[in-house]
Amino acid sequence: MKRNILEQKINNLEAKIGIIGLGYVGLPLLVEFAKKGFNVIGFDVDKQKISYLKKCKSYITDINNEILKKIKNKTYVTTDFRLLFKCDVVIICVPTPLRKSKEPDISYIIDATKIIAKYLHKNELIILESTSYPGTTREILLTELEKKGLKVGKDFYLGFSPERVDPGNKNYNISNTPKVIGGITKDCTYLMKLLYSKIVNDVVPVSSTEAAETVKLLENTFRAINIGLANEMALICNKLNLDIWEIVRAAGTKPYGFMSFYPGPGLGGHCIPIDPLYLSWKLKTFNFNPRFIELADQINTYMPIYVIERLFKILNSKKITIKGSKILILGVTYKKDVGDIRESPALTIIKELLKEGAIIDYNDPFVNKLDIDNKKMYSVKLSAKALRKYDCVIILADHTKYDYKFIVNNSKIIFDTRNATFNIKNNKIIKL
């Protein structure tokens, strides 16, 4: 069988791996394959990323400079996609954002596929890891790749494997997180399992690429809906003058039938706010309305506005108008202890408060500068004197680097949307 040629290369660690997209998914993957002994070529259109990597400088929290130095002799990074012709395996890890209309934007996948098709050769394995709607691998990639006259399962191999990267997670990484895979043919799935088994402890094959694509969407739809429920409970508890954090904490003591999810200022990141809407869009082509997904999206999308509405009330109670008020935002990333601002609710909140005439500063140990509607902002230093000048400090990302007792002691009002101050009792603190 022709697959034996690629099978032998993978087993002998001789297969050259190409990874398109060197972000939060692609770069850790490049590192993992290189650590196991594969030669890896990383491709990206971002010249700055390539420049950093050539100097062994990481722009991702979970990857340090030392590991980049250790694998330097096994990796090559470039913006020159002509080098794809050297690759035996190509893994696509490009962004899949939403358009403003909340429809899928798979233009990055399409662009990557067209480039791969240009250099496609026999005995090559192509894998999509970018999250997309069910059918993307078969309808988009397969259609484009077979235009060259090569046949899937015979001349080349194609499959989908959902990325499961959780930035900042200290317990789970690529190697100890089970890897779901689905190929167009059985041989495609076989080669994918062989490849990923070199870097992952547990590989989980499913029956098709569509099944693998839907696994990812179910995982993040589950989270989005349950976070939506937690957010709605936060709204309910505010009406009832109850502490949502106390309620969730107590409910979490039940040893069965309950899983704790927590409210916040809104959803962020490259997965949870976006992936369920890929599924929703696909289902609408079947005239099916996924009500749970859309309701959760409405609640989660409303949360940044709710934070602003609560801030208005907090300031009004102190006879301070929002226009001209001095507000400090603590944490602009979408989650704690990472430098990722993709889809961060903090960006929406800052943008809206600026429109209302508030004077906004921010501090984030992971983000030195921001660009909000062409307005450049820089992280300010925290000091007792600096904190005292703000009318309100809003905690939007609960980074562990913050000294919350110091912040509370030196601030006028704290609006805590993350329960970061759970162990501090002070009348200055107002919870979400």
C-alpha cells in the first residue's frame, strides 16, 4: 500500500512536518513535534512572529525562550510557502473568526488550502486543526485538493483533528490531552493516529471528519451554554440581593449532578464565544434553529454592557457622572495569567466607556499596549498614589500576579467581576 511510504517515514521520525499558522495552536504543536525528533517547518504570514522565532523569542505565555533554543536545530520558520513542497505532513492551524454578521469566516482556511494544493504531492498527509463547521474538511479542503488530479486515500491523505489548547493551563498540555481524529478514509485516520501517537498519550479516532469537527463544537457549546447560565444566575442574584459566588460555591459541594461554572464580564478567547456560532450557522442551512446556543450567546454578549450599567449605578451612588470619571481597568486579557486579548470583553468595555466620556487607564502584566479604535493605550504602573486617583477600579481579569489586598486598601471603589477579592472583606468591594 502507498501509505506504507509515509507510515515508514513517520515511524522513523523522518517525516518532515509543516505547520501553517504559528499562534496559540500552531506554535505549541511545532514545539512538541520538534521535541520528539521530527524536523518541522513553521509557516506564517506575520513577519514579526517569524522574526521573533528566529531569535528564539516567544510571544506566547506557555512557550518559553529556552525551549525554542533547545529545538532550534529541528525547526525552521518562514513566510515562504514554497517550502511546502518539502513537507510530508501539513497541519493547518489558522484563525477562524466570525464576521460582524456572526457568520463563519473561513477565508484563512481557504487561503491555506489553495497554497497547499499548489504544492501537493503524492504520499502527503494534510490535517486541519482550525475549528470550523461540520463538513469543512470534506467540502472545502477535499474539493480543492483533488482539483490537481490526486485522489484522497490513494495519492494523499486528509483529516481533521480539533485543537484542544487551553492557554495558561498548568495541568493539561498537548501530550496529556486526548487527541480526537477523523480522516476522510480509513487509511487517512490510520496515518493520523500514527502521527499524533508520537506526541500524544491518547489518540481517539472517530468515524469521519464531520464527527471530529462536531466534537470540538460540542465541547465549546457545552461551555458557552453553561457559562451563559452562570451569567444569567448572576443577573438573577443581583435582583435578589444575593452573592452569586456564594451560591455557586455552595452548589459545587454536591458530589454528583452539578459542575461549577462561573459568571464574568463576558466571553473571550478564540473558542468559546465563536465555535458555537459555527454550529448554529450550519444548522440554519437545515432550517433548524438552535435555541440554546442563541440564547446563551445573547446573555454572554450582554455581559460587557451589564458591567457598564452596573458601573453607572456604582458611580451614581457616589454622585459621580460617567463623563469625566477616572476608571482603572485591571486585566484586559480574556482570562487570567495569559497574554491573549482575542475577543476579550475588556476591549468592548473600554471602547464603550471611552464613548461615554470616561477617562480610562488599564494595567495588565501580560499586555503592554492596546489599540482601541486607533487610540493607543499603555499599561500604567500600579502604586498607592496612582490607585487613589481613580473613582473606580474594575477587575476584569483576575491575574494571580496582582496583590489584591494592596489594591483594595489603596482604591476608592473596587468593582470585582471575577471574584478575585473573595478572601477580602471590605465595604469598598462591589461584586458582579
